[in-house]
Amino acid sequence: MADTRLHSLAEHGQSPWLDFVSRDMIRSGDLERRIHDDAITGVTSNPTIFQGAISAGNAYDDQLRELLADEDDPRTLFFRLAATDIADACDLLRAAWEHGARGRDGHVSLEVDPGLAHDTQATIDQAQFLSDLVERPNLYVKIPATREGLPAIEEMISRGVPINVTLIFALERYKEVAEAYIRGVERFVEGGGDPSRVTSVASFFVSRVDTEADRRLDELGGHDDLKGRLAIANAKLAYQEYRKIFAGERWERLAAKGAIPQYCLWASTSTKNPEYRDVMYVEELIGRDTVNTMPEETIQAFQDHGRVEPTLEQGLDDARALFDRLAEAGVDYDDVTETLEREGVKKFSDSFDELLEGIRATSRELVTA
């Protein structure tokens, strides 16, 4: 098998993940093929992804019919359906988890109900439920990086549960996420845990930042030279924060005991604006100790014409200056990121509600058939 562009990302210390999963993909052998042919070393999912997978056909009907004999709550039914897929995907990626870069390779993500994003205790309870349900060491439970999510992240890390922190937009919120992870690791170590067994990624949603910033620039008029730039600049500066946070005396004490940094993960990397290069959110964010999770169309595009070079630490002065220029133009960065977090939670919550309604409808059909 010839090396591909995605294989070459590993030479720069970046792990390519697939931002999609379905039962058909797993059982047809397609996911296993992607692991080998496309160098995929991880999988992410969210309510929108599962909504599409479950509504696409009847692959879930047989299991749903069996579950309906003992359960009628659509939320519980969904998690049991999803857990089967996630566990199977974890098994396919187990070798990558065991032999690859720990924390960067071999994980599969399953998200808590986004409707709990502002309820700390309910998030903790459901995160533990999902961890116990899937029962795989390479599961990442996804928790949104809301203010109420931060103590849930710390608590789950302190229990040794690997966490994918999702829906990160703001640099300041990222610092709080990293602090929650480090505090969780410290508590885990104090309780006698082996920190090499608990890992986390911090998932930045990239393209949506440009979508919102560009929309505001359009309303202001002019400033076309500032469009399509904030998302990449934001991610590059986040990576600089990562390098500062996971260094120094406090972190080195934990690292000496085997602790693993919370790697940056670039999510939402498909290009929403057709005027932009379709692989820009991959090409411009290639760097060591990072993950890029891509939807299928972005993977195909990158394999076809992506450029691979270490770009993540290039243009940092321009990235910093861009924030000032946007502020001068009238774009409020803090309001952009707050809006994106609020809308992100709502979008996933709406998808989750639609998913549950679909399960209700299918359940009624199966019961009456």
C-alpha cells in the first residue's frame, strides 16, 4: 500500500480522524478499510452524525426491535443503539490505541445529551453512564466546553474517564478547559491513579468561526481582506497556548508520573464557503501533537490535492495582528465565540431532539408491524 497524503500527516505529528460513523460503515468493512488505506486513527461522532446514520435506512431496526421488548425511553434506546456502534469501532481501532500515540490515536467519541450542556451534575451522571455502557478503554466521552461543563470535565478526568472536550471556540475558554483537565489529572494521581491511562483532547470548531466572523464583516461592509482568516488564526494561537500550558514545573511533575497532554483537535474542518480552498482547514493547521477530524468529503479532497507541510506555527505575528484588525473593523471576538457556543449547543440539542423523535416514530412502526 502506497503512502497517501493522510499517511504523511503522521510524519508531522498529526493524527487524521474520521468525523463520521455508521453501522453500515462498520459492518461492511468500510471503516476497517479507511483505517488502513486512509491512515485513520480515530473517529468522532455527534448527535447530527448519528441522526443521519440512523435515519438513512433500516440498519438499526433489528436491534431496536429487540430493545423495545424491555425499554421504551427513546433516549435510552438511542444510547444503546449508539453504544453498539461505538464499541465495535473502538474494537477496530484498539490496535492504534495500544501501539500509536497515546491520547492521539485509537479513540472513538460518543457525546452526552447536548441538552445537558448547562447542567453539571446531569452531565457527570450521563458521562459515567456512557463510559460504563460502552466499556472500552479507548472511548472518549464528549462533553461540551460550556461553563457548566468545566467541572464535569474535571470530575470525569479525576475518575480516570477519557474525555473529548467539544464545542471550543474561545481562547480563554480553552485555557479553562486545559486547567480543568490538569486539575482532574492531579486529583486522579492523588487518588492513586496511573495518569498514563487517562487522556483528553480539546476540540476546536474551526470553520464556524469564519462563518460567523465573515457574516459580521459582510454586515459592516468592506474589509474583504479579513474574511476567511480568523478561524485559522484562532487555532494557531490556541496551539501556542497549548505549548505554554503543557510545560513548566506544574505539568512536568505530572508528566514525570506518566501524564499525557490534552492534545488540540481541529473539528468542523470542512470548508463552508465554496469560494475558499476546500482543504484550507487541514493544510493550514498541520503540526505536532494534534488531531484533525474530517468528514468524508474533506478526506477525499485532501487525499486528492492536499499540501502537507508544517504550517501550524507559521504566520503567528499575522495571526495576532488579525485580532486587532478585526476589532478595529468592528468585529467583537468575544461576542463571536459566545454566539458560536450558544448556537452550537442549540444545533446539537435540536439534532438530538430530532433523532429521538425519529426513534419514537420507528419504534411505533416496529411495534405495530
